[in-house]
Amino acid sequence: MKQIFSLLVISIALFNCKTTTKKEKITGLITEKAMVVSAREEASKIGVDILKKGGNAFDAMVATELALAVAYPYAGNIGGGGFMVYRKNDGEIGALDYREKAPLAAEKDMYLDDNGNVIKGKSTIGAMAVGIPGTVAGVFAAHKKFGTLSIQEILQPVIELANKGVIVTKKQEARIKKYQPAFKKANKSLIILDSVWKENDIIKYNALAATLERISKNGRDEFYKGETAERLVKFMQANGGIMTLEDLAKYEVKWRKPITFNYDDLKIISMSPPSSGGICLAQIMNGIESYDLDKFGHNSTKAIQVITEAERRAYADRSFFLGDPDFVNIPLETLISKEYTNGRMDNFSFEKATKSEDVAHGTVEMIESDETTHYAIVDQFGNAVSVTTTLNGAYGSKMYCSDLGFFLNNEMDDFSSKPGVPNMFGLIGAKANEIAPQKRMLSSMTPTIVEKDGKLWMVVGTPGGSTIITSVLQTILNVHEFGFGMQEAVNQPRFHHQWLPDVIMMEPNKFDKKTITELEKVGYKINQKDAPVIGKVEGILVLQNGKLEGGADPRGDDKALGY
Ligand code: DON
């Protein structure tokens, strides 16, 4: 908690300086007017070029999203979905849900065998794992409501990039190699990424260019009702999928009211259900607000304890209460209220870790009746968009439609296939997130915008499955509580707790040994093996002088560009 108007702040600031000046201060790209931060330089460049042409943040959203579909097939997509949170320069805020939906033929137990056990891989690899994609509908909805340039003008550089080709980076070379066995398993014939691709090779995506060309010419319905829809459904059904033309024709985005809450002098604006992101972030931040994190120190034993315990309780609630709000009643106002969370933290003590087995979801009076990529954009007019988009796993279901040039998601795994059985992120779900036709699966994606003193302050988000929420949290805290700049905040080592399994995951060899010993002493289990990287954050911070600082995560090939 930071009382910024008290004298205390001066001493805290000095303290922060002391703790952070040990290492040389790292600053991200600083620009005067506008910026795009994304997972690939090519996508950031196309987004910024649109801004330079006079397009606004929403025009740049369309361009960046589709450029990522070309340049970053690992997660960028037209075969997946996502969420956008926006804040316009007049302070208007909103959220767009273009999350995938379960097909009409989906059933509650579709991933269970005759004995009621989850069939390994059925919700993660191949055609049965695929939800109805929302990305094309998403970009068209954003453009229709707020865009200023024509779709053709926005898509033209994206189509050019696909035809011209994209340079393979070192990290991409390794990723492609790693997933080639899975590509072979999921596809009947060889796909473009089955070839040997080395750093600095150029991959041309001509089939995707042709698909984007048709979308540019014929609009949104090309993907949902046109020739592309027909070719996609033919491909899905030939591969044993259940997607139909009716599924595509029925797909609609939803404009949602974002989750908003205050933390000290910040107003946080984040994604509402069907993402759990905003609610969990609110619960965790409400739970930690009364503790003097800044005094405890960045990644200190006490700071990690408080954050972990708030996370534990929030994720327990997530698994019980949250799902698609169009299908289940979520006690949203209660869950994000300060009173509710304070009550949940009552039994926390610094002396002893709470056990997850002793934490269930909270008691809420139900008045009525829960591999991805992020990009952040600020335009010259002061509009901001924060978008997280995904195929779910790396390259989604690994199924690649060579005819149309894109991977299909495996988002169905974000549903709870069976109560109590963890999904690929170890998340446990319950009835609220069970499968039903046309339902949206619960997400952790947390595209977030933060205001300070009523003005735009930060645009932030990340991939990372269940670790998304806790990575966004730590990035905000790193700046607000611990005095880091945007790039520094993104670079800091991260940790994560999600109730079950009852462990603190830590990026390996980045945390103080003494801190780890102290945590273990009071009963925390630490896992430094299974999460070599937690999150891959992109952020933009509005500095006191009005300039923008980008934070592009060095854990990937991410890039901030602007002017
Ligand atoms: O919506 C979700 O929560 C997941 N499908 C996100 C997946 C993800 O972030 C994978 N990236 N590492």
C-alpha cells in the first residue's frame, strides 16, 4: 500500500531508490506520442505504421492482431479468440469478448470415456479440441465501432507480410523443432512448419495471405458464412471434428462491462467473465492492499507470503464460482468487494503457510441464483487498448489447415472436462465451467488498463495460462509499490500460486536463497523446476512528463515500437 500524499512517500521513494539502484537502471523504449508493444517486431511495426498514418488505437488493434496471426503462429491467430479492454481518450472504458465458443454438438462429458475418466489429449490435440474461433469477428467488431481507416487499408500490409514472408528467430527455430512431433500427430499430411526452419530463414504464408485477401474483400462473413467457412468446416469434419457451418454462422462477439476496482490511488480496469482475470486480480489486490508491501521489499519473504495467500484464496474461488456469465450466475459484486476479501484473509498469519486443503471457495450468498499473446497500444490521441489473444496451447490443437493457412485453437481444454480434474494449466473447475453447446470456456486472460489520478497510467497484459493473472499483478506492483520503470518491471523474476497444486512456482535461480529457505521454514513448498518462464508481459507506462515507456518482455522476441 502506498500513501502517496504523505511524507512517508519520500522516505519510501528513497528506500526504493536504494534497493533498485544496486543494479543499473534499465529503461525501455521511450516515445512522445504513440506506441505498440507486441510479441514480434513485424506486428509492432505494422501497428505503429497504422498509427503514423493517422489511424487510431482500434485501427492498430486490427492490424496488430492480424499481423501476429502471420508473424507469430505460435499464439497469434485467426483460428482462436481473445479479449480487448479499452480506454478512450475521453475516459470511456469497455471490453470486447471474442472468446471461442463450444460447438453446438458439444456435450458435458465429451472428453470422458465409458468409465467416466478424462481421455488424455482429447481436449488438447486434434479436431475435437477446437472451439469456434472468434478472432475475425473480434477485429471486425472493434473496427465497426471505433475504426477510422478502411479495412482494406489496414489489412494490406498484413497481407504483404504474409506473402513476403517472416524471418525465423532463434527462439522460433527452437519452438518449431520442439512441436514438430505434435504437428505430425495432429495432421494427416505434412504442414508448412514440418520443414526444417533455421534462424534467419524466411517463411512465406501464401495460403494465409489468400485467406486474408478474401476477408479483406468480402468482410467478416467471409470467415463465418463464406467460402472460407465452407473450406474450414470441410477440413474440420474430414479430421473428425464436430464444427458445422451453423456453428460459424452463429458466432457473435459480446461487448462486456470491464471489471473495475481501486487499489490505493489506482483504478484498475480489467477483463470481466468469461475471463476470470479481472475478478481474480481484484480479489488478490483487495487482499494485499492493507499490507505495507513497499516496506517489506520487492520479492521479500513477507511480500511473497502476503501475495501467495491472497492468490491461494482467489484461485479457490475461481474454480468454484466462475464460468461464462451468459450461462451461470456469478456473484461478481461480492467477489470483488473489499469486505469479502478482507474476510478471506482473516486467517492468514506470517508464522505459518495456510494449506490449500484448508481453503475452499468462500461463502457467498448467491443473490440470484467463474499459449497466448498480449499487445498494448496507445495512440497519438490518447486512446489505449490492451488485448490478449490465444490459440490456448502452443500452436493450439496443432491442427493446421494448410488450405487456409492457419492453426486451430485447443481452447476446449479451458472448460472443466470433469469436476476436480486439472486441465493443462493444472486448474480445477466445477459446474460453473462445465461444457455446454455455445458456451464460452473460462479464461485467465487479463488484458488490463490502469488509471492514476483519473488519467491513463499503464496498459498491461501477458500470456501464461493460469499464471497470467499473477504476472499482471506483479507487473503493476513492481511499478506502483516498488518503484521500477516499465521495462524493469517486466524484466523482474516472477512467482505464482494458484491454490492447487499447493506450491509456489518460481522462475528458477532468480530468487534469493535466504528468502526461499525462510518460506520453506514456515511451510511453503517451492517449485523452481516446472516454470522456466512465468508470463511474457507487454506494457506501456505513461511517465510523469506524458511520454510513454514500453516494456517488452526479454523472455521472448517481443518489441516495443513507437514515435
Ligand atoms: O484463456 C486462457 O486462460 C488460456 N487459454 C490462455 C493460454 C495461455 O496463456 C497459454 N500461454 N502460455
